Amino acid sequence: MALLSLNNIEVAYDQVFLAVRGVSIEVPERGLVALLGANGAGKSTVLKSISGLLKPERGAVNRGEITFDGRSILAIDPPDRVRLGIVHVLEGRRVFGHLTPRENLIAAATMHRDRGHVSALIDRMFQTFPRLAERAKAKAGYLSGGEQQMLAIARALMTEPRLLMLDEPSLGLAPFLVDEIFDIIRAINERDGVAVLLVEQNATAALEIAHSGYLIENGRILMGGTADVLRSNPDVADAYLGGHQKVDYHAVKHYRRRKRWLA
Amino acid sequence: MSIDRRSFIAGTAAVAAQFGFASRVYAEDKIVRFTIAQDFTRIYTFVTSEYNQGQRDYFALVNERGGVGGYKIVADVTDHANDLPRAIEAYERGKREGAVLIDPLSTPVARALVPRALEDKINMITAYSGRSDAADGTAFPYVLPLSINYWTQAGLIIENFKKTEKGSLKGKKIVFVHIDTPFGKEPLSILQVLAQKEGFELLTFPYTPPGNDQSAIWPQVRRARPDFVIFWGAGVGQTVALTEAIRNGLPMDRVSSSVWLSESDMDVVGRDAAKGVMKVEPCVGGREPKVIKDILAEVVAKGKGAGPEAKVGTAYYNYGVQMGALMVEGVRLAAAKAPNGPVTGPWLNDGLRSITNFTAEGLLPPTTVTREDHQGGGMGRIARWDGAKFVPVTDWFAANQDVVWSEIKKNSETFKTTGK
Amino acid sequence: MFYRRAGLRHTRYQDERQLFPLAFDRGLVLTVLAFLIAAPLLLDRLWLTGYLLPWLIWTSAALGLNLLMGWAGQIHLGYGAVMGIGAYAGVHLVRFGVPLEIAMIAGGIMSAGIGTVFGAAALRMKGIYLAMATLAMQFIVDFVISHNAAISGGTLATLQVPAVRFLGVPLTSDWATYYFALFVCFVITLFMLNVKRTSFGRALAALREKDYAAQILGVSTFRYKLMAFWVSSFIGGVVGTVLAVAYLRAVSPDQFHLELSIQILAMIIVGGLGSVLGPFFGTALILFAPIVLNNLLGSVAATFGLDLPIDMRAHLPLLAYGLLVIGFLLYEPLGLAKLYANFRNYMLVWPFRHAQR
């Protein structure tokens, strides 16, 4: 049975504006699932509906069901969802700029009562992210973009989640940093058994590490399958993997470039 | 949308309801309607509920006895919260329902209503509030204070000091502690004129409104070694002033205030500590006057009192009875002149302005309202707190009215030339 | 359904750029305007001077404050003082025999000048700190007015407004003052509706969202913050004069205290920050809910013969009023205008449930 399953959910902002419709997603235990899609496709909305952050943006899940570990979580507050083991790394990092990395990590440990456990967790984070250990005394606001992203992930891991949701971790990062971060994500998934739901624009990088993936467009899931299947799909390759297969565009007829599923 | 039909209908019905019902109509009686819109919730609260209770108890007494001159009094009581839009709404509503008199008991409201009342010919009672120069009936035909204004009160206080000093205040030092608002500064002009005339030295100490903290100025007052102290404020400022005066060891029998001092204030300050302090009394306090006894017997005893029985006979309660009695006397005289009405503003105005030597069976000083003098003669007396009640130390008297009237004329002339 | 958008095809740029592109909105606005113009014929004086007149004047003031708080995002707790400056300047000039039209503008300029000086604090301060600076303005202006007999009008501290004319019409009858206030409110509303469409309005919006982001777009924060204070205070000053001339008819310092500032602030918060419609709703609720509730309780008590003690009778409506305001804000934190917008959005797609953004 899947750890997380979204069954036919529909999200509308302001009661009227429909953002996501008929989305069904499953994340298995210890799975690493990628959610791919263009800008404004509804990826972030899906993540927010899982972590419960729609309310401040005047959105609501109007239909469908979200179950985590077999129980419905729609009626649960965001902080309590974290206690269940769902953690969401927001797009754009959102680290606490005036605190040091260590303080950022401690801030995420409110659910742990045991101090020894907390410091053990912090030590483990610094092992996983050695760059953070180097900058442990600087203010988080002065960290570089990649370091901030690492801090955001580390902070999320402090809650000891069962499901880690990442919203565009590669945003604005240099390619070698993207590789580094994706390696870490894979390591976390394999070593600690944390299920990961990864939202990405960078489909190439995402599909390299993901076990399976979904394609979302205009608020609907268009395709789902294992990473291999997605990678080998010519439409996905054209639309998201950008020239991966070195297509000779002079040879293709123009209409081929349209996404077939939209027709 | 989640405003469902039921809540919409309920809301509409509720709004419609307010326009549907007028207040109780006495179809069989001839009535005179008063709008009693006062501030029960904002600034004047400390006075209003007692004042209003007295007023309504008196109207109840009159109506119990079958009315006056064939008319019954209908008083529409409402709260204007010292807020102008609310007060003006209440005024306009009263006017539409045929009210011929309004008693706002609030200086800001009275000021804003002056041009309207003059224009609409509706009698506005401004007892102990509003413009002091409204005493000039030639400039303000429809604005009737019917009570001694602050200039007169200051004149009475000074005259009493003079009596204490056996007829001369020359070389004496009088301190005037006042709230730093137009209301608090109002007596200054009279006091300055009197200081010149009587030859005393006047020192003034303003405190910032609302006067919760006056600890900075009272030591200065003590150091000035005054012969007399006048403190002038309203509400919390009064009790704080008195407390500070006591703490700084000023002799209580040489401290005096205006009409705004009551038994409730004494409870705050401490009944014994305040022994000796003086105030101006515009009417008799306590339950001794015959009118108050009648109210107790005919209204309160029958369970028709407008408020708690304990308040009957307190200073502000009696002010209310005083004003109620004057209004009703106006109705009586108007009805005597034109028994069949029609009941209009001018009809009542005629009655109010021909009140002559009215004492309400010993409650007030002899009061005579004329077309020129809306103050009613300017008589009052000084009373002293003896630890349990205010005991009069003088008889009814009027003093320094020449100075007061020159100030009244000065201001009302300006109003005549620049007002509408 | 009612606000039909289907089949709307604009063929000229003017059509698309008009204030109300939807025919239904245009009709609604025209109907309300027609009603307001015909009001003196339809309603009796209680409604005209007891409700509509203060509604128009307070709404005009709230619109002025909304420009500063809703559009430019600068908090102001001393708007009552701004109006007071305008009222005193205007009334003094009118008493000197200056025509009302000029006195109004002069009152506005006076307010704008003093308001901008205090607004300069906004160049360095934000949020709660700016609130304190403008609060200081309120108290300083209060103090100066009530301690200057020359300004406040002598011992009685009351300035009577003489009989005045506006564009040749003497403002003595009810309908003349009403139309005067309606005219001023109309002009200000029109201005506010159009501000959004100008570069000035967009600069203010940029300031509100992120002032340093605005700066790197070439919007001078220095200039536009001061301009926001200038324009808003100018409107406040003009409305102050209108308030004095058309409604109060006698000005005294206590009319422009902090209570007025808070009242107007409440109007735009309850109505909806940054909305033109909001102040109209907010003013109606803040000004009239206490009156309506009070009368309602009075008539209910009279009908059912309830004998409530007067203190209870006076305080119950205030309690209900407080609950009403909190209730509205809990239900829709963005104010009454947003409530209407929700309804309108719903009707725009009705009978369907959703529109795709």
C-alpha cells in the first residue's frame, strides 16, 4: 500500500479559480517520485494541498481525498501533518535569515522533547551537509543559494519525516550544485528510507534519480509511470528533456513538435 | 456564497423592523414629545445615567398624575455616544417624529446642533454644557441652558471666597487647576476680569486630559501657598484632582469646584478624607425636597423608577429632576397660553421663556427665564461636603452677573455677526 | 449570468480600457448614481441629512486615507488631524470672505503641506514605527489647534461657519449641502478609480509591495512616498472643509481627535484596503451599524414591552456592533469589498462552479 495517495483531488483558489483538477498521485513507501510540469501547471498547488498550506493563499481542496499511511489528512492542521511525518521544503528556500544554520535546525526540532536526540540529529545533518558545518556560525541570510537550499533540506529532515516533499530544489543553482544536491536527495532516500516527492522543472536531473514520475499540465495529470518509461517517451523528451536526443529539427515535420496529448 | 437565503431574509426583516415601529404611541392622549438623546457610553457616562434617571422619574411622576395642562410627556431616550453622526441622526429622527425639545447633555453635540435647532425652531436644552453664551436669548432663541453656566459658577465661587475673607480678596492668591481643554479654560476669562476687579492674584495650572495623572502639578500648587484653590474638570479628572489636593495637604475648606462633584466622586476619593471641600449647587441635593419625596412615593415605590433606587437624591439625579421640572413647567405655561396647541417648537419655546420664579416646590433657586436671559437668573449656592452629604453654606445668591453678562454679550455678538 | 461576459467583443481600444468594461457593472453604477442624484426627491430629510450626507463625507475621507494605506501601503494614524487642518484652514478663509471653492483648495493645500512634512518620516520608517510618527502628528496638531485661541476661535473654542455659496448656490438648504457633498465624493471616487490606471498609481502599488524592488525599477521612493502623502492629505484637507461646511457647521477641536482617525481607519480596514468600493461599504457599517442596532433594540424593547435598564439598553447595541465588525473580518479578512468581489466572481461563472485562471 502506498504511503501517500491523492485520489482525484480538485483545488480552487478563492472558491472560483480552478488550479488543479482530477489529480491522483501515489508515493510508495521508500519511493522517490518526481512530479514534472511546466510553469503554472499546478505542481506547487499539489504539494501545498498535501502539506496543508493552501489556506493562507485562499485555496481549498474541494473534492477528492488525500490519505497518508492509510488515514485521511485533509482535516488536519499543517503542524500536525508534520508530526505525522510529512515535510515540505518550500520553493525559494525560506530559511530564517537572521538565525545561524544551527539555530535554523534547532527551530525545526520543536517536536522532539529529547535534547540529546536533537543534538545527535544536528550532528548528522552536518555530516550529510558538510558545507553547512563550515558555515555553522554565519547568519543564514549570508549563505549562498546552494547552501541555503541545503539548509532548507536539512531543516526539513530535522523533523525526521517519512515523506519529504521538495519544491524545485535546483532553482537558480549552478549545474554542479544541482548534481550535489540531487546526490544527497538520493542518498537520503536510499540510506534513511525517506520517501521523496520531488517537484522539478529540471526533468533531466529529476528523472535520473527518480524511480517513477508524473507529468502534470494545466492542472491535470497527463502521464505517469516509471522513470524509464517517461524518459523514453518522445513527447516528454521533446517538451522537457530539451534536445536530449539531438533531434534534427529540419527533418521533423512541424506539427510533430506539438504535445500530442493536448490535441 | 454562503450567505444563505434564510439569514438574508432575517437581516432584511431586522432592518425593516426598525423603521416599522415608532415608539409607543398614546393615541388617546395629547402628547408633547422630547428627544432625550444623551451619551451613555462614551465620555459623559458618569453623569448621564444619573441625570437621565432623575429626568425620566420626574416625567413619570408628571404622567402618573395625569400629565400637565392636558398633555402627557413622551421622552424618547437614546444613546448618541457623544458622536456627531449619531447625535444628528437622533435629532433628525426626533424632529420627524414631532419632538419639540432635545436634551443632548453634551458640549460637542450641542455646538453642532445650535445652527440646526435655531433653523428648525426646536428647543435645545444645554444644561451645564454647550455654549456658555447661549444664555443670551436674543442671539440663541431656541437654545436654552436653563441653568447657571460656567462663568456664573466661577463668579459664585469667587464671591463665596470673598465672603470667607470678610469682604475683600485684595492681595490673596487663588489657584485655578483645570483640565487643558476648551471646557477647562472657559472660566479663565471671567477669573482674569475678577482678579483685576477684586485685586487677587490668579495662578493657573492646566493638566493634560483626561487627567488620570496630575501628580506633577499639585506639589507646585502647594508650593505656591494659595489662599484658595479652584479645581475644574470632569469625570476622572475631578477625583484625581481631589485626591492629589488631599495628599498635598491643602486645606479642604478652602478648595472648591464647579457643579461637577457628586457623592460618587466622594466614594472614590474617600468620604472622610474629602471632608470640607466645596462645590456649586444649582439645586438642592438629597432626598429632602418635596419633589424627590413625591417621586419616591409615587414612582419608585410603585416599581416604576427608571433606575436603581439608591441613586435617587444624588447630586446628578437631582440635576436631572431640576431640568425635567423646568421643561415640564415650560409645557404647563405653553398649554396655559394656547391649550389646544398645536404642539410645535415655538409653542413650547413661548412657555419655556416665560418661566417666572419657579422653584419646583423648593428644589431650585427661584428661576426666571426671559426672552433675554436663558440662564434663569444666575442663582446658585455653595455647599460643603461633611463626610456624608453636601451641606449648603450659603443661601441662594447671584454674584458678579455684570462681569458674566459682559462676557456673554461679547461672545454672542460675535455669533450674531458671523453665525448663520 | 447577470454579469455576462460571454459574447463581449471589444473592437476598439477605448472599449477595452473603459472603467467598467462589463455592461452590468456600468448599469449598476449608473443606477446607484441615479438614485443618489434623485435622493432628495425620494427620501425625507432624516435619510438625507441623517444618513446619506455623513455617508458621502466620511466615504470621501476614507477614500483619501485608502490612497495612502491601501495603494501606497503607508500607515497613517493621524488622518483626523489632517482633516482638522483642512477644516480650520478652510473655515478661517471662508470667514475672511474667501469663496468656498478657493477655501476648499487652500484647506487641501494646507493639509497637504503639513501632512507631507510629517509624512517625510515614512522615508525612514515603516509599519508600526510610521504609525507612531503619524500618531505623534495627531497629538501635535490637536495641541496646536486647541492651544491657539486664534485658530480654535476664542474662549468657547468654536468657529461658526458663515453662510457660504458653492458655484453660486447658497449652501443653506438640505439638498444643496447634499449635492455639494455628492459632487465632492463623486470627484474623489472618479479620481481614485483612475489612479490605478496611471503611472502614479502603479508606482504606489510598487512601493506598497516592495519599496526596494520599486527602486530598482526606476520608481523613486523618495518622490512617490511624499507624493502619496501629499495627495492623500490634500484629499483629507478638502474633505475636512466639506465636513465643516456641509455637516458640522461649527468646528471645535474635539471633532478632529484620535477618535476620528481611528474611525476612518476602521472604515477602510472593514471595507477593504486598496479598494474603491470598500470605503463605501466600510463607512456605512462603521457609521450606521451602531445607530441601526440602537434603534432596533429600542423598537424591539418598545414592542415587546421589555424594561431594560438604560445602561444595558445603551451598551447592548455597542456589543452587537463589535461582534458584527469582528464577525465580518473573521468571515472575510480582506473586508466587505472582497465579500462583494467573491459574490461577483461567483456570479461571473454561475451556473458553473469554476473558472480556469
